[in-house]
Amino acid sequence: MSAHEPDLWAGFEEMSAEDVAGPVWDEPVPLNPRGELPVFPVDALPGWLGAMTAEVAEETQTPVDLAGCLALAVIGTAAGGHLTVTVRGQWSEPVNLYTAVALPPGNRKSAVFGLMTKPLLAAEKALIELTAPQRAEAAASARIAKAAAEKAEKLAANAEAEKLAELTAQAISLSEAAEKSVVPVEPQLVADDVTAESLTTLLAQQDGRISILSPEGEIFEIIAGRYSGVPSMGIFLKGHAGDMARVNRQARDAQYIENPAITMGLAVQPDVLDAIGEIKGADGRGLLARFLYSKPKSLVGYRNLTPELLSPDTADTYTQKLGRLALTLAGWTETAELTLTPEADAVLLAYQRVTESRLRKDGTLAPIVNWASKRDGAVARIAGLLHLAAHPDDAWTKPIAVESMAAATRLGDYFTAHALDVFNAMKADPAQEAAHTVLTHLTETRTATFTKRDLFRAMPRSEFPAMGDLDPALNLLEDHGWVRQQPPPPRTTRGGRPPSPRYETHPRLTPGA
């Protein structure tokens, strides 16, 4: 370099890294950490039920968790509250469950429900046909009794004095007989959008047993008070525990449902789970603790467009076994008691000890103590359902084996992990979930810079209906050091709409860039 050439590197030593490459990034602060949630253990289900679950998930390209939780619910529907699990003579659990799977729209929930519940609806239709003669006979008898009572009343009203007492007594007797005439309603196994009052009536009509299976979450809106304006959860609490419920019906004496059994298998949008935590009294009265939750990863965007189809043999076996089970137990008038083999009891006792130790103040289950206090009971219920599925022809004649109990504890661990995540989300800052969604998008797309407008276009409208809904997430991500807003360009004199804010992302989101 000659003495007259400018030194292009002069003063470079004095320049900071910020002068060369912009502000230096600090290590970002993690958002509220969320570990990978376990996948539903399909191999914990008996062969025919597990095969149907796995193949339905494959054909519909949905998380196996949805079909798996629904598999437990349909067996609970078939059981119809006719079985209980007795543990060491200390307590009994009915084998009905409340399950709730959280999945965003577009996950083909209705298709899964259609395939998994079809045999139940066929069984319901068969029950209606089988009981039609009995209902017709009862209806005819009721009409005859009413006509006889009305005739007797007319005779008594026009009777001479010496026959008045005798005819009056006959009229009263026939009137009482007519009042006692009951015409059975059509059998029903499954309900959907039903109010708390209608549900109570359904329970009274259906011998205290009904199931709610729905790919939507309207039932939570009903519980929250969609029709009444106040939360209506009493029958849902009693229907899970089997506590006696009283039904008042017009022109009739109060009726008592000795042991109501409600089964629920629901698929809801993730924000619905957060919303139910805000229902007044839902946590304190134990409604939230009665559900087994699942929050699987959506497969949308990663689905196989040419999946394996459901095998006809698998579907036929599922239809026959589930349908026969539902028809057999629907005719029962008594409740059967399931007991445990000594080996199964030992497995459950060990599980109870783990639960108890983790319920301490410093234990891992302390944050969800209300839910975890029902964990062992839920495992006993699941064991009863697995036992019923493993022996659909004679489960009530033999005790629950160790294999079913061990599988039930695996499912108990699965639901525990998901419950921890669900309850954590209920208590978290609403911006946390939105920030996780945005951060996941930025990570998967390896985005280095973006405008707020471009980000809004890429986000699902169900989570971010308006561009302003991005602000809490972006503010939180900026506070944690994952993104930072660039200075706006100088304004021109041309006017018009200002440019959309531009952000850059932490280099950790674009490794190797």
C-alpha cells in the first residue's frame, strides 16, 4: 500500500461488535418449559381394541391419543355402569370415565368419532327394535288402565247413594293403577348436546346410565351455564362418583337415581380446556379433577396423504365384540362386582404408595393435588375397562389379572403427565401459550427476520383472529430475548400507511445461518 492510498482498516480495532453486526444477543430466557408429553400407549389396550385404535389413527392421520381415549370411553359406554371394581374391601369404583382430548380444528375428530362409536349406535338401534314389543304392550296396558279408571270415575259420579262408596273405591283403585303405569322410553346409549336438566331426566329414563360422546366441547359451555346463566355441574359430579341423584318431574313423585353412571368421551379445542378452569366452582367442587386429559401433538402439516386403510377384519372384530358387549350388559338389572387377583392388588398398592409420596408439599403431584387424589381410583376404573375388553364374554366371572392392572398403571402415568401440562396451562399467563405457538413457528421455519404482518398471515386464525392478538406473544418473546424489534425506517413525506414493524430472531433459531 502506497503512502497516498487511504487505509481502509484504520480505526477498525476501535469498532465494537455492535458497530459491525448490530447489537450482541444475550442468551435467551426460556419460556415456561414444556417437555414432550408421552404418546398414548396403544399396546396397553387388549388386542382387538388396540388394533382398532392404531388403524383408525393411521387411516385418519390423527394422533393415536384421540382414538385411544375414545376406546376407553366406548368400553365405559358398553359397561353402562353395570360393573364396579372393589379394592381390598376398602372402596369401590364404577367403571365409567370422563376423558377430554384437546386438539385444534382440522384434525378430523368427527371421522375418528364416527369409526369408534358406530358399533354403539348400531347396538342402540338393535335395542330399540328388541324392546319395541315390550314398549307397545306397556303403552296398550297404560291406555286400557286409563280408560278403565275414567269409566269407573263416571260410574262413581253417577252412582246411587247405596253404591257410591263401593264405586268410588273402585275408581280410586283403578286411578292409582293407571298412575303407576309406566311406558318405557326407547333405549339410548349415547347423548350429545344435552342440558343438565335433560341429562338428569335421561338418566332417570335409562336406568341411571348414559354416555356423552362428542367431537366438540359444547358440554363444557352447558356446564358453565349456557342456558341457565349459572354453572350446572351437580349431575356431572354425581354421575361420575355414582352418588344418588334426585329427579323431580311434572305430575309425578320425586324419583331417585341410586347409582347414576355417566361416561364422557370428548374432543375439544385447546382453549376450551383453559376456559373450563375459569368456571366458577369447577376446581373447588372437583369437576376438573374428574377428567382424564390428553393434549397430543397435531399432525396437521405432517400427515401421510396415502395412509394404510382400516382393515375390514379389524373393523368387523371391533364391531362384533363391542356390539355384543353393549347388548349383553344393557339387559342387566344388577351391578356386578369385579375383584383383583393378589398380584393385581400388589401392583395397585405399589402405585398407591407412589401417588401418596408425590402428594406431599414438595412432591411432583402437589400442584395438581385435587386431580392426583383421584388418580388411583381412575387407574382402578381403567383396569376394570381393560379387563372387560380382554374378556368381553365373561369378564364378570373372573378377577382382574395383573396384566390388566399393570397396563392400567401405564395409562395412569400417561394421563398424569398430560394433567400436569393442562393444569399448568390453566394457571399460566395467557400470553405463554401464544408465545409458544409463535416461537414454534419461528423455530420450524428458521426465520431470521420477519414483519408483524407476515407473521400474522402465517399464524392460524383460530388462535390469532386479529393482528393485535400477536402483541402479547411478541412482547413476551422480546422480554425473554428470543426476538427484538428493529428500528423503524425514517418516515417519508409521501404519507400513507406506516410499514409493518420488523423483527429479527435470536441466532439460536437459525443455526448455521
